[in-house]
Amino acid sequence: MTSNFIINWKFVGRFIGSILWIESLLLFGMAVFAYLKDGVDMWAFVWSGGIAFAVGSLLILLVGLRSKILLIGKKESYLTVALTWIVFAIFGAFPFLISGATSNFADAFFEATSGITTTGASVLSSLDAMPHALLLWRSILQWLGGLGIIVFSIVLLPLMGSAAQLFDAETTGLTHDKFRPRVTQMATRILAMYIIFTMIVIALLGFVSPMAWFDAVCHGFSTISTGGFSTKTESIAYWNSMTVEAIVALFMIIGAINFPLMYMLFAKGEVKRFWKDEELRWFLAIILISTALIAFGLYYEHSCDAISAVRRALFQVVAVISTTGFCTADFSIWGSHYLILFLLLMVVCGCAGSTSGGLKVVRAVVLTKNTFQELQRLVHPRAIIPVRLNGNAVSFVVVQRLLAFAFLYIAIIYISWGILTIVGIPFEDALGAAVTAIGNIGPGFGALGPKGSFIDIPTFAKYYLAFLMVVGRLEVFTVLMLFTPGFWKR
């Protein structure tokens, strides 16, 4: 009798094992850094790397290093991608736990998941006194998560084959271009561009701004990845520097722009195509309009001078819409009408194909256009009125998929809001926590706002929010389909 279940577990095991090998090398590298820097927490990274290497080796030995693995399908792709993020977070949590930076695994797992999903929500305090190795590890987790572990894996592990399926599983949703059949080449080029941008922002922060070089490196990793982890408890506000804010704001915007579109601009010189992209224009328009509205309110309601009002408004808007979360002010105390606007920014967020999270601007654009087109169809029922993006008609199937995604995204927020209130998180804080977790943003509202911490929320809430972070980072469908009965049947 044959089984109704069909999953290529050999592929999954070998891939996860290889990922753990890579993570163990990173952890051992961090041990060397800790030894050379101050010696603090070196053994925490040695033990963490050893555990990751041992488990990875066991998985690969069980599969067989040279055993033949057939091509994979969508089931293996989605399962592998979801497990990769979860496993990387689990083993990435060990340094926080073994070093004593966190008192329990729930806090360590929350911190690591927040890092690898580029959320930036933290349970740690007194960052100024924390060992350099742990601070750097947090930033490296975000840098790896920014472009996606799977993209890195496609570049580093070509022996796996089936690159297109993994790439599509990690980057589900509406994007500008599908990269098949040259997905590996495109992933390599985008990775190279990602590295170049990282080096530029680090150089600018190190040479031009008052940041020390270690801080510049960590913030460079966290900025281009739109992650938001800082080396200071006060985050970017610690420096109170317009130069720092200008550099960070610029690269937060770059990190939130579609990377294939950026590639077309810088590698191919397609300036017109870049500026005519509808998603980009909507994205920049949202930033400008939101900044103007908030700056106007701060000027008249909070007695800010014009320059300070624009400076504070622009940086908070960019920090939130890019999902970086590098806020220099606690917008949650400005007033409820500001929260409504920031809530909108936290739902829409950045562009598809970027390192940011959220619903994505392109989905909001298509759904907005479809709403107006639907009004026209009611008036002219026989007319064929397609939704167009960048001059091209968007198929009805794609519009349906976007509607389903938007409904599911909002539904998860409301369900999570209810769950978090049930476990004891205050009403406003629970809303902010649900939105910030699934949007991979970082700060929420109230006690969980830009100046707050997630350390005091219940243990169940920490695990649940970590789960939401992964769901949001992999754009909902990739993870949730694993919970459908049909996924596990032949």
C-alpha cells in the first residue's frame, strides 16, 4: 500500500543541513571576532557554531552527501523555504541564550527571528553595554535576512538545482519581472548590488558622520536590509545628527525600492524606465504627502520650528514605510490622528522585490485601481476595462490573487489583534504588535512603540509574534499553505 504523502525529504534535509553548515561558519567567524575584540562571549559562539555544525552534518549524513536527489516541486520549495527561516532563527538564537543576554529561549528566539526577518523588534535592553560580538551578530542576521537566505543559498549552493522554484517560493507575489530561466545569474547580480550598497552606506557613516566604525558597520547592515537593529539603546537618536539621519534615510529608501528595478537603473542605465515605474512613483508620493501632513501637524500642534518638524516627520515616515523602524521620536504619543496615518504606512510599506515587508505598494496600487475600475464596470457592464500597471494590463487572475492576499493579510492582523489582547496585551499595544510583526517593521504603539520593548509581553505572545514575523517575511502564502491538508497529500 502506497502512502498518500509525497515530500522529497532528502532534498529538504540536505538543503537545511547545508544552511546549518553556512550558519556554523558564520558563528565560528563571530567567535574569532569576539576573541580579537574583547574575548567576551567567544565561547557562546563556539558552542553555538558547534551545535549548528553537528546538526547540519547529521542531516546531510542521513540523506547521503552524494546521493542522487530528483528535481523538486512546489511542495518541497515552500516547505524548504519556511523551514530555512525557522531553523536559521532557532540556531541563531543560541548565542543570545548561552551568553546570558537573554534569560530564556523564548526571548532568544524572538530576538533572532526579529533579526532574520528584518523586523527589528527587540527584547534586549542596555545595548550600549552589550558585547560587540552580540551586537554585530544581530546586524548580520538582519543583513542576511534582508535579501533572503534563499537568494544567498542560490548563489552559494548551486549544487541543489531547482533554483527557480526556491526563488519563487521566497519571493511570492506581484513583482516586476520573473527571472527564470536565469534566476541564478540574476540572484548573483542582485546580491552583488546589495553588497555594494552596504559598503557605500558603511563608508558614508564611517567617514562623513560622527559614528564610530563599529557602529557604522552594524548600522550599515541594518539600514540596507531595512532591519532596524541598533548598537545604542536610543537608536539613531543617540547621535542627534542630521548627517546620520540623512544618510540612513536615503539608504532606508533605497532598501525599500524594488531591487530588480534598481539593477536596471545602475547596471543598464534605464533611467526613464526607473522614474516611470508606477510603484516607485506612488511610493515616493506617499512619503512626501505623509511627511507634509505630519510636519504641518507638528509645526502647529507641537510648537516645532519648520525645519525640526520636517526633519522629525520625514525620518519617522521613512523609517516606518521602509519597515526599518529606526525611529528618532516616539510617534505613538503625538496623538491618535497621527497613529491612523502611521498605521496606514505600516500596512502598505515598501515596494515589491525590496528588503522591506508589509502589504507592498504595488498591491495597494493595483487594488486601488481595480476599485475605481469596478465602479466604471458597474456603469458600463459590457465594457472591458482592465487594470493597467506601467501601461500593461494586469490579468484578472493576478487581481484575484492580490485580493485574496490583501484579505488574508488584514484578516491575520485582526485575528492576531484579538489573540494578543486575550493573553493580556493592552488593546492599542496589541494592534501595533500585530501590524509591526507581520509587516516586519519593529516599533508598534504604546508601550511597544519606538521607545518601548517587547521584553515584558507574555511568553506565548513572543512565540506567536515570531511566527507572524516569518509569515510576513515570506508573504503569508508560503507559510500558511503548509497548514492546509491538501499540501501534505499526493
